[in-house]
Amino acid sequence: MAETAPNSGKILIFGDEARRLAFLEQALGVEYDVSVRIAHGDTGGWAVASCPDLIVVDVLGDQALELCRLLKRESHLLAVPLLMLADDEEIQVRALELGAADCMARTLNLDVLKWKIRNLVKWRTAYQRVCAAVTRSNEKIAELEAFIQMVAHDLKSPALAVDGFVRMLKRTWVHIPTDPRIDQILHHLSSASNTIQDFLHDISGYLEHENLPLEWNPIQLDLTVKEVTDRYRPLVEEKGIRLELDLGDTPARIVGDRRRITQVLDNLINNAIVHMGKVPDPCIMVRVEDEPDFVIACIADNGVGIPPQYQEKVFRRFFRVPRAGSAPGTGLGLFISKCIVESHSGRIWIEPADERGFRISFRLPKARAGTNGENPGAWNGPQV
């Protein structure tokens, strides 16, 4: 039985001698579907519309390199291995630099040529299978992400409704003597509803960051901080937390995706509220600093804090600080925040608190005059 079945691959051979091409076509045609082209020096006639499994260049001199260069410019041929036949070692080296998969001497050793071709065609077949598997995997991932996004979206309304009903019951029964167990049940319902909302928020934010492109627009960070903190004031007042702002004296202008920067502020402020713990006089301080080349935002609290050994790990995906009685969460909030800040050419880090608590800062490049809508990644100022 033959080692390789007939027509197990398509080979295109470029040559400058009709007799050699005819010999190669006959010798290789037993195992492969072979087509040949005569290279006359007219580079316009070297275009390849189809996609073979292997290209063999059997052309003398610099013309072979020019052909190699032109073939590797074609996007549909980038993954097609090219075998260069050349006696000049310098041409072989230059061909490899141009993207040829392999080279051998033009003085034909048919057995060696067949062996090289067989290996290259097998590599091409394996590569196609891997690409097909990756494509199928990406399609399944996209379907799964779309399903998760749909579930997360559809569950938000019921979770909000449960929390709303619990709040309404608390307000209705505030002056009515009730069994203490009812208050405990309502507390657990409210806590579970908030946990579900936080989980759905983090999952949606993670998928959105992975799949949606950034939209670059001018942002005044101090105003964005004020808008976000204003939304949190009813919640922090309910929890007895002081929320203080220090927005500086000058506008803090950057360029970026306002919705994503808002998401970062949401994550960091919500993280400070959730992990405040039971401390006397709980306080969250949000400060914006306008430096010559950067704008820095800092969120500090006097809550339970993070042990030093975990302060770098908290930015990892799904990482949660292991401690008894810790607030539930997905471990995605700080990871998403880090991804967003770095996608804006910025940096996020944790600083030691003065006494206790948690202080996290992020800095972003300042907007230059005339940078409306531009990606700050192209900014020529100091790098973060």
C-alpha cells in the first residue's frame, strides 16, 4: 500500500525550465495534485487565486526571491508553506527571511524532495485542522458568552424587584411590632439580592470589556467622579458611611471611553462600601489630582483593608481575599478595572493606608489640546 494516497494535497510549482517542470509534475503527480507555472520574468503573471497546500519555487537567481516576496504579500497564502529550491546559500537564507518554510539545493535529489514535500503538506493539513478547531471553539465561546449575557440581562430585573419589595416591606413594617425572625429574613433576602446584582454586574462588565471596542472622547474626570459619587450617596447614607470628595481646583481632562471609566469608578467605590466592615465612623474619601502629565484618582476608606500579601493578587481574575466573614463577590471587579485602566495607557495600584483601610489609585494620561477623540496610546508625552 502506498504511504500517501493520490491527490492528498495540492502543489503549485513555479519554474523557469519547462523540462524540469515536466519532470517534477510527473514525479510528484503520483501522490499529489500538481500544477506548474513557467516564470518568464513577468511578475504580473505570478498571482495565485487559489490556495494550494504547498508552493515550490524552482527559479534561478534574484527572480526567485522576488517571486517569494510577492507570494508572501498575498494574505490568503500567508499560511501556505513555500519550499525554495536554490543552490546559492545566500539566496536560501534570504528566502527564509522572506517567509519560506524550507530550502534545498536545486540539484535535485528526488527522494529528499519528496520527503520534504510530504512533511510540509502534512504540516499544512495539521495547521488547517487546528484552524478549523479554533474557529469552532471561538464560535462556541461566542455562543456561550451571548447566552451568559442574555441570562445576566434577564436576571437583573427580578433581582432588582426582590430588593425593591424588601425595602418596601421594611418601610411598611417599621412601626409595627414584628417577630425578630422576620427582620432577619428580610435582611438575608436583601443581602442575597445585592449579591446577585453585584454578580450580574461583574459578569456583564467582564464580557463587555472583552468584546466591545473602546470609544474615545474627551472626559473631564472630576465631573465624572462627582456624578458617580452622587449616585452612591443614598446608599452610603443608609449605611452610615461618610462620603467625602476632593476634586481639586482645575478641570482634570483626559481622553477615553467615558462609560468604561465610569465602570472603574463604580467598581472601586462599590468595593469600598461592600468591604467597609463594622468600624467606628466609616468613611470613604475620593480625591482627584491634576498633575502636569497625568490625572490621578484615589479612592480610600477606613474599612477592613487588604493584608499586604494579597495586595498584588487582588487584580487577578476571580481572586478573592480569603478571610472569615468576607463579603460575597466574583473577584472580577478589580480585574476589570485594571484591564480598563491599562487599555487607556494608564496604571492602577494599591497604596498603604495611613492607619487602616484600603487605598487604591489609578492614573491616566492627560488630554492634549487637539486630541478630541484620539486614542491616548498614540500620545507622545511621558509613558505610564
